[in-house]
Amino acid sequence: MRAFLRTLSILWVGLFTLALSACGGSSSGPTLDRVEITPATATVTQGQSVQLSAFAVFTDGSREDVTANVAWTSSNPSAVTVDRGQVNVSATAQSGLQATITARYLTKVDTARITVQPAQGVLSSVQIDPATASLIEGDTQQLTLTARFTDGTEQTIAANQAQWVSSAEDNVTVSSAGLVTAIKARALPVPVTATYQGKTATSRITVRATAAPEGAITALKIEPASTSVIVGQSAQLQAIATYENGATQSVTAQAQWTSANASTVSVGNTTGNRGRITGNEVSSTAVTITATVDGKSATSAVTVIDRAVERIEINPASASVPAGLTQNLSATAVYNDATREDVTAKAQWTSSNTNVATVDNASARGQVTAVAADATPATITAAFGGKQGTAAITVTGVELSQIRVSPDEANQSVPAGFTQQFTATGVFTDNSTRDVTQDVAWISSDTAVATIADDGLMTAVAASQTPVTLTATLDDQSGTAQVKIVAATLQGITVTGKNDSFPRYGFRTPFTATGKFSDDVDRDITTQVTWASSQASLATIQSKAGSDSGIATTGDLPGTTKITAALGSVTSPEVDLNVRNANLKSMKIEADELADAPEGDTDTRRIAEVGIGRTVQFKAIGTFGASNDEYDITDNVQWGNAKVDETDAAPDTVATVNNQSPNKGRVVTQAHPCTEGTNSGTACEQDRVVLITAEITVKENPLLGGSSDNEVEAAPVRLKVTDAELVSIKISPATNPDNETLPKGFRRQFTAMGTFTDGSQRDVSDEVTWTSDDSSRLTLSNLAGARGVALGGDVGQAQVVASVGVAPNVIEDSFELTVTQATQTNFNLTPATLTIRQGQPGALKAVATFSDGTVLDVSRFNNVEWTSASPAVVGVTANSGDVQGLAQGASIQITAVGQNSRPGEEEPFSGTASVTVSGFQLVGVRVVPATEDGCEYDEPEAVEAVARGLSRQLIACAQRVGAPEADVTAQAVWSSAQQSVATVGNAGATKGVVTAAAAANVGEQAVIQASYTTDGQTEQGSAIVGIAVLDDVAIEDNRDPAGAEVAVNGTVQFSAYAVYDGMRESDPDYVADKGIDVTNRATWTSSEIGVATITTTGSSGRGLATVQAASGDNPPDTTAITATFDGKTSNAVALTREAAPPPP
């Protein structure tokens, strides 16, 4: 049918062309010989474009560029589109796919061949594996660097291509090949970084002390004693020696390593790679790897396994499809190395019952065609790599009764050269609806004015006074929409984002581009602009990719990037996207219909009870960071449904869940089987209830660096489908319901309230179809965001009608509205002054008064343009009057300009209001330890451990609505509730510095409070400080060379360092690799004061030893210096007096 209709439309164009030729008579001039496309072939990267040109070649050899005048078409518009010669390849187009581009000019045709090649992603980040490691002195660890690209691909980088750096080479060294060697124990991890093409990653290496080996090696072992390695990949073995004194030490770098079968498993035996095994070929027999040191040997059994598919995931896992329609499935292979691959085009697809549903296993793999209705689902299987995944397809017997094409707005227009996506929605005999855009045949009534592709994308070719009719046909049903192609030009672009900040690590947030055209109409051009992010490492943004256009995906780094949209020579102003350093802590599912479980219900999970055929939008709300900021992450999670109990109905017979953007989380309740002619049996007795689930796998930013995957699941909610059905609709104006007039040329919004058989009521404005009984007087919008908006046309009475259902089962209501000739007499904004807090929204209204006394809210839908005198302080939505406080400021003027002018005046009506933005709304204060992350730090300990006599810097972070946390340490008032345990500074540089009391007992705790006041608001926060056990005190001196003897009256400066579990690098007096400097707090002792004295009092100068002259008979020449702090005595360091020179 579709092919026949398309052929018919082409024949009409051809006949029209012949008629013109017949009327033209003969001519002695040159005639059209052919049309040529240049280039004739092109290879285009996924997500990129190429410009083709079309030339008319005449009989005299002359050529004319007719690129803008030909009719361009693509043989595969779902993957490759063409617009006036510009070929755009979808980012998801299959690599190697070929599409034929056709240019038709008058009666001549030429073609070009486009071949799709894989996208070459831009480097977005690098990652070291492992991200953390704990080694004992002498151990080695091979680090591996992986590069991640913006196209989602990953690549292991040869180690010598990166720059490797250890931040503490006395403790940890790293070779140019990424091999780490643990040298000396240290209390805190050593950051090791790798930099590749400007991107840096960090691994944290902890070095543990071990007893110094003494004597000969008594035993040797390899860790692990047995393991497996994936073919083509490597792993590190460690050789651990045990000595006579019981000490153990890694001797990996000293051992001689051999493999019993190097062709299967090879092992490194040269400097830098000793003990590193590589799987060369798959083998079921383990290969023995041997390490030998000082006559001792140990072995490890290594098996090489293939990189294998662990499972196949099909999306969606289940679906209900009316007979005769199609459903696209995708298959993803999950491998044993945790990588994922889209194998839709590689898998072998089969159906368990081809009489019910077939599945394409050739050119459109995974596309299911519903053949015949059956209560038993057909199982669709995708097989790849020895694994299978399945999906359950239930074919229903409902029939198509109506097709609705949208948008179908009265007087809608599209500028020539632009596109508009149209969709076809099928309404079936059970009142259910389904997107049938890909199933229908699309026809344009005039392809010289507008063409429409198989996927419903209309291209405006040339301006025309006569609207084009677009028809969607399936079976014996058709739907139409009219659109006028106008000669308007783009004059400006405004970008708006759903969020001005979003968490890092791959979260998606949408942006919208609105074009301002010369005909004073604003249009959504999100899918037609080229999007750009100024910092691709912070966030990337999709361009011209269908529903993904304008979707920004955050990267691995925090910061602010600028988002812009451009089309031709027009570029939007920059919009900031702040990528936040905040981990996902939890997630919950929300929906307007959700309520707490009824009293007495043994299942306490929240539940939504809705009727048959309802659409419920569920949202996933993620809580991030220590400030518990919430973000809508609906489009980032995987949605599903499941049985509550095993005896319940199959989930998809109760409600289907959409898991595809942009409709993720949208659930449609299904008709009860008993309503389809079965009035008894198990299907009627089963509970019509399902669990709605949401889960996501995200990266984390652990405290000590690195990254890992974290699976977060939301608590499921219940959805129960009731037998409640819609019985009536009541419509009314959204504002001033008693006003039954509408001035000509203005708009009003109407709402529809539905009443159901169980007596419940709810707003069904978005579910009904809005029409008028006289479209010359009233036209109604069915566009998303503007449903139920009436536009006044010719003067007179007309009915606003809202309806749902298919004849004869139609439910409707009407509202009589009189369109008047009243003229506008006044225009003002209300309130005239408004005060909001920074980060908070507000709303202004534009109110028009008319000559008949009618007062109408024209804030939205009436071409009122809103602007702010200071957009950086107060932002205002250009078409609604919604304001947002962005920065503190007083009396910012907001201006609204209407569509009409006063009689006899040229300037349109306008009004102003004054908005003042006060400080952010303060909601709390958080007290955390000072770290390099500042107030972004979101993993505080329950108790901050501080040893007696030592200190910790705390900071106070103000939590504010609509803004990141702010460091207010210096402005806060600090206090300790238990000063005998710990005190806290409250002046100057000491603010927030906590000192544990020397007399406190280990384990005692103190509550440290910070109170902060701003803009008349006061909030408090606190942290608990506990007294920790001191682990060790170590001393050292400044002699060079170490241990040198010292002459009489010579001095030596000793230093003392305390170490304990819980100390931080940011602690006062912390010295890297040593601990907390307690030199001037320790008590110093010289065992022989006749050899040297040492200063042990005062707030400075302690630890200075002065060598004394010898006295008495046989005086000692060496003394032992020690330091004691918090009851812990340090190691002893010998100080020897230099022998006096012999007398002359």
C-alpha cells in the first residue's frame, strides 16, 4: 500500500511537469539534458554530514547550480537524511550501511552513493586500573591506562605513550611503562598520575611496612596460586618470600619466571614486567607458571579463557503489539570483561511462533511483525556468542479505528528550508493508542512545496500561499495535517536547559533551541541546529540526532561549560552548564498518581491506582552529594516492570513500560483480558498489579581517587489497574471560568476534568482531543505544552469541544465561547513589584483589558515577549513571564511587550514590573573537614578522629536552594559543646580549627557547632570529633651526612612526627610522608646530658640539641635522643660527640 501511494504521488508530479512542457511550445534555446550530483560517492562518519551539489546540464554544454531547487530524497531516511543537498548521517547509523541519495529536477534524475563509516570519538577521559592498590615494601604493581572517547568506545593505551609521575618517589616509584614499585612505607596513599593527550588519571598506592627480612629464604609462594586470564589480556602475579625470622617480602622483581607452555601463557622475565602473564591462546588445561629465587620455587596454575558473552539483553524485554504492526527490538551482549556491545545487527533472531509474530533476521534485524492475535506471547530470541536473550511479544486483536497526525495546529507554518517532525498515533478499538509513525505511508499533496520522509520528517521546500496536506495511511485508515510553508528567515536563537547544573559521570540533561523568525513566530528548532559545548571534557552535546538532539552528557570532570546552538550564520548566546562533583547516593520513583499504601495493607510500598488505558509518567529522582541535591534522572535509568506475586498477571498484560528516549518511564495501563470477551477463568481472577522498577549503573568518585561502577536501584512502587473507566468530561477555562468571551486574535487555555466510574476525578486535558464546531471562529491546539489553547478567529459563537474515544463510544463536553470584536485598551504586569530569593523561581502575569470590560491573562500563548534588564540577575522565560533569581540585585526591570498597539499608535502595548533578588534561601549548614574538594566533599566520617593535643581544620558549608554549597567558615560562629574534650577556634585564622584536649580520654567525643546567619536566616550544623589513639612518634635530625659526629658546642635540630589512624593531609602541621609535626609539643630527652642537652620547653625552639664538653673520667661520648608525645615515646637516635683534637 505504501509503495503504491508513493508511486501515485510521483506520477502526479510527472504529469504536472509534462503538462507544463506541453503548454510551453517549442524553443530554439538549449534544453535540459541531465542533472548531475557532485560528488557521486562519499564516505561519511556517523553523526557527521556532507554537502552534495546538483547541477543542471543543458544541451549546449552549459551548467547551472540547482542544489536548492531539486527534490532530494534518501533511500534510508531513518539513518541518512538529506536537506537541500546536505546529507546528515545519524550517530546511530550502522557502520558500513549504504544509502542512495536521489536528486530529481524536472524530468531528470541522478543518484549518489553514501557509505557510513564508524565515528572517530574525541578523547574525553582516561582511567588507571587499578585505581587503588596496597603494597608492602618491595612489591610491584603494573598499572594499565584506558582512554575513553565521546562515542562511547574505549582503548587500552600503551603505557609508554603516557607520562607517569609519582608524587612521592621516596615511597613509590613508577616507570615510564606504568610499573609501580613500593619503596618505603607511608601513612597516606601516594598519588600516581598518568597523562595522555592532556587528560590525567590518578591511582592511589598505599605502602605498608614489613619486618626487615633476616636470614635465608625458607619458603616461596605465588599469589594467586591459581587464576584465569582472558585471551589477549594480561595479569600480574606476585612472588612472596618468607625468611628465617618470619618476615615476608615480595621478590617478584628478583625472581626468575618461566612458563611450561609459553605459546598458551607467556610470563615476563625482564626488568619491569617480571611475573606479568599474558593469555596467548585459549586452553582448557592449566599452564604452570614457576618463580625461582635463591633455590626456592613456587608455581601458579593459569588457565586461558576466551573473551565470552555472559548474557544477551533484549530491549524491550516484553511488548504488546496489535496484529499487523511492528516493534523494533535491540540486543546487547554483555561480556565477561564487563564490556557491552550492541549486537542487534549481528545476532540471529528467531520467533517461537511465526503464526503469531515473525522477526526479521536480515536487513532489519530485530524488527518484529505482529501476525495474529494470541493470548500466549511469542518468544523472540536473539542468539549471539553462544548466549541467548528473549523478549515476550503479545499480539493483540484490537483493530485500528483512527489515525491522528500531529502537530495539527491551526495555521501552523514552517519556514522554507526547515524541517518539522510529524508523528502518527493510531487509536484502536479498545481506545488504546500507539505510535504508528514508522508503520504508515506518508504522502505530501505538493512535493514541490514540502516533502515528507518515511519516518514522518517533513522538509519545507518552497514558500506557498496554499497549505500542504500531509496524509498518513495504514490499512483503510488515514489521518491528515495541514502546514503552510512560509518565506520567514531565522533572526535569533534562544537556548534553554532543563537544568543549569547536573552531576558528572555520564548523566544526560536536555537543552532546547527556540528560533526567532522574521514573521514574529517562535519555533522549536532543537533538532535542526548544531549544538556545541565549549569544554567537551566536561560535557558533550548531540546535534541533529533525532530525539537525542540537544541532549548534553556530562563527562568525568567537574566544572562549567558553555552550551550554544548555531544554524547558518546565527548563533545563540552562551548558556552555562555546571557539571558538579557529586555522587549518586540514592534514587526514588515518583509520579503524580502515587500515594502511600492504604491503612492495613500488608505491602507498605507506595501504590498508584489508575484506570484502564491510562498513561502514567513515572520519574526517577536521584539524590546527590552531601547536600542531598535532587535531580530528575528519568532519562538515565533502565525502567522495568515485574510481578508482585507469582500468581499475578503477566506484567505486560497489566501495564507496558517505555524504556526509549524521550518517553522513558512512561507507563500505559492495558485492557483487562475479561473486557475482551473472556468473563471467567484465571485471567479474570489474577490481581492487576505490577511493580515499576528503576535501576542505574554509575561511576563513583571515592575519597581516595579512582573510579568504580555502582549499581543503584530505586525502591519499587506498585501500579494497580482498576476497572474504573471514564464516564464524563467537564471542560472550563483555566482562568476566569465565568468569562465566556474571547477577543478576536487572542488565545485562552481550557482544561478538561474527567470523572470515572469509581467516583474519582482527575485532569485529562492531555488525553482528550480538542476541537471546535466552527474552525473559522475558534481553533484549538493539540500540541504538547499548549493543549486546549483556543484562538479567536471570526466574530461569533463557537463551541470548544474535548472528546475521547471512538464512535459510537465517544465521551465529550463542550463550552460555548463568544469571539468578540473588542479592542485592547490597557496592558499591565502583576504584581508590579516582586521579591524572590536567589536560586528561586517566581511568576509575573501580563493582563490585558479590552473595550468591553474583558480582562484576560495573556502571559502565555499570546505572543507576549518578556525580557529582563539584567538577565544575569533575573532570568525570565521569553514567552511566559516565569522568572528566576540568578544573582542578588535590587529593582531589576522586567518588560513584557504585547502583540497589539493602541489605536493610532505604532508602538505595541507594553508593561513593566520590578523584581528584587535577595540572598539564597538558606536551608542548612554542613560541617566537614577541610580537603582539596572544599564544600564538594561528600564523604565525611561519622566521627572525625583527632589525637590528643592535635588539631583538625573544619569548614562550614552553607546549603542553599538553587546554588552550590558555599564555604562560610570565616563568617560562621563556632563553638564546642564539650570543651573538656575538644575546643574550636572562633577568631581570625583559627576559625573552625579543632584541638583535642590533652587531658581527654580516648574515645570521648565533642560536638563542634557552626552557626551561620545571612539575610535574616540562621542555620546551624555540627560535626562530632572523637579522641583517637596515637599510633607512633618518630624523630629525625638534620645532620648531613646522617649520623655524623658533632663537635663540642655544635647543635643538631631534631624533629618529631606523630602518626595515627584518621589523620588527614589537610591537618595543621601535617608533613607529607611523615605525619603531624609535634616538635614543639613533644617532651625531649637526652639520655646523657653530659654529652648533649636538648631544649624541651617553650612554644618554639624545642628539639635543639647542643653538644657539651667532656668532663670527668671516661665520660660517655654518645647520647640517645627521644621525644615523647601523648604518652608515646619515639625511636631513639644516637648523637655522638666528636673527639677533641689532640693538644698541640
